Amino acid sequence: MYFLKLIVRNAFRHRLRTGLTALGIVVAVLAFGLLRTVVDAWYAGAASASATRLVTRNAISLVFSLPLT
């Protein structure tokens, strides 16, 4: 109980630092959730693709298209 009282008292002594720390934690959790959602959506699209699908690319670069023949 003594430690809880000490933590609360010191946290409210520096309100700006406490607020910025809480804001940083919230931003980190939201960014992690957003990135995990994007990665899961990316892999879900690849997992639902046909197994007989063939992917090809130009040997020189991704910018150059393949010839029609």
C-alpha cells in the first residue's frame, strides 16, 4: 500500500511527464495494432489465392513489363 501511494504521489508531481508517457504508450499500442492488422490482411490475401497461380517477373527489374509472347 505504501508503494502505491508513493507511485501516485510522484506521478502527479510531474503532470506533463506523466501525460506524455501515457500518450506515448497509447500511440505505441495503436501503432502495433494497426501494423498487425495490415500484415494479417496482407497474408490473408496471399493465403486465399489459388494454389495453381503462377507469378512471374522480368529478370531485369519490376518496372519493365514482360513481353506478350
